[in-house]
Amino acid sequence: MRRWACAAVILFVSATACSSQDRGASPTAPVDSASAALTGQLTAPDGFRVAYFARNLPGVRFMALDADGAVYASEPGAGKVARVWDVNGDGVADSVATAVDGLDRPHGLAFHGGYLYIANTNGVVRVRLGSDGRATGSPEALNHFDGGGGHWTRTIVFGADSMMYVSIGSSCNLCIETIPERASVMRYDANGQNGVRFASGLRNAVGMAVEPSTHALWVSQNERDNLAPDHQNLPPEEINILREGGDYGWPYCYTLHGAAVANPEYHDAARCAPTVPAALEMQAHSAPLGMTFLTAATQFPAEYRGDLLLAFHGSWDRDTPTGAKVVRVHVVNRAPVSYDDFVTGWQRPDGSRWGRPVDVIVYRDGSVLVSDDQAGAIYRVSR
């Protein structure tokens, strides 16, 4: 749906990270405050401003906000977590430093009980942070799970029950897994122990967010590829609202128009019958990743506060590429009902891209931050 026209907002740079900066050398390494060349143009609704918050973050993925307002961001390719800090509160990062390193493709991050939890591809670790925002010791390994296969990212959140929830993607595009934690969301205690499969049939639920009023766990689901005969437009990507013990269909079926449809490789309608349909169907192959509820986004108009922002990383297998944008998911009666574009422009008219959004969080001042692993940047969306 498109509920309103968007007005072009030129993406400009208020300040950027210095390309020569050694981010591992000092937790307060300065960020170059000089303006940099325009790298692209982003479009957002009237009244919104999009600017660089930080740059020089190669492959940046998921983010978490510390109690002091510092942003922690994973860099899986470098095996580290960066601390990105706006010291003077002007909406632009003043320092970017390595907070934790020596990690195995870190992805999801969460703060809980005085620790920073990091979801590596093969297990969760945690660290305590010192006054400088850096780890005070080596990461403490809490558990171990399978890190192989095609979907390597792991996402972590803590629920209202203080339990740890970890999304572990499938090892393949379409197969029957032999390792029960794959294609699932696992639940552990805060120490990473006593793991149980909370929900299954989730091919790759990369985005996770706790709905503020119901405390239900919502996930963004990357559905299967290569579905004949219309692999470009089927099956829809999904938002799922998880319930304990729920089976969300993969690999046997997918949701279309609110009903379970059997994948042709299995032809097992009976197996699909008890599965839980998607809460919202979205454009196939958009690759929905990080998402956040806007309850605390005080810089946004009141009508946004119950809604959700979701990053579409973008397709790889369509003749006409789709995605590479941030969408607003409209929530009515605590359920997603529709979505429309919120920030666009990473994808050029010819289908090429200069950036790909990954994660979205609400920042300490009520604005929103968006990470971009292709451009190695974090943007700030404000009024």
C-alpha cells in the first residue's frame, strides 16, 4: 500500500568517520567532522530528515542501545562489535571504536542484566563493559549451536519474561532439517542454558522485536527461493507473531492469502494444516531483516507510535530487483495490517544499489537509526 506520497529528502552528511581512523586503537578515536561527498539520495515522508550518523563501519549489521546512549553495532566480517557514540548529543557520532573483538561472525546484540550479549554464528557470548565502553575481559561463552549452512546470522532478544530468544536460520533453501534448533527460534535462560525450541518452521527469521503491550515476539521471515513456476513473486515474505510451540510451515508450506499452501517438493497438505499462517504477507524476496516498534520514537508523529519500521535488505533473484528500503508496517489492534515505503533511494532506477539497509532501532533522543552493510554506514532519521 502507498498511503501518502513521499517527498525527496537529500541525504546529506553532517559529519563522517575518518577513513584513516584506527578504530581499535582508542575508544575515543575522533570522527572527522568535515562534510563528505554525497553518496546517494534517500526519500522519506514530508518533515523527516535523513543524515549520516556514522560511517566507516564495514559490513555493519545489527545494533543495540546502551543505557548511556552509546550504540553498539556488529561487524560480522571483522569479527567485532563497534561502539558508536555521539558524545555531545548533536545527532552525529563523535567516536567509533572497537568494543569487543575476536568474535565468530557476530550478528545480533542485546543488553540485559549488566551484560552485552552477542549472538555469534555458533553460539551466544556475553561481556561486561568498562567505563570506556569496551569489554573488560574475554567474552564468556554461554551455549553452542550449529553454525554451518546457508543462513549464518543469529539474532537475539530478551523477552518480558527475561528469557533469551535466539533465531537460528535454516541450513538450506528447502530441506528437512536434522538439527532441531535450525529454522527455529530457541528460548534459553539468561545464562544461555536450558534451551528449548520455542517456535519452528521459520526458514530464516532474522528480525525480532517484542511488541510493547502484549509482549509477544514478532519476527520477520525470509521465505524460500526457486518456487516454480513464479519464483520471482512467490512465496511472500512474512511477519510472524510467535506463540510457544507454533509451527510456521517451512519447509512443507508457505502462506498465501492467509492460508497454508503446500510446497510442490513435498505435496503434503495434511502436514500444512496445523501450521500457523503469517500475520502479514509482503513482497517476495524483499529480504526483511531488522525491525523496531516506534513506541519510544518521540520525534515521530503520534500516529506512528504503535507502528513498526522494518528494513528490506533487497532481492537477489528477481529480474526487476525489489527492496533495499525501510518500510512502515501499520499495526491495528496489535496486529500488522499493511505496509508502505518509509525511506527509499538505496536502489537506483537501473536496479543497482549503492547501499542496503539492515537494521532499525530507536535512538536515545527519539529519532531512528538505520544500518547499511553495503555502504558501511548508520543513518539517523529525525524530524
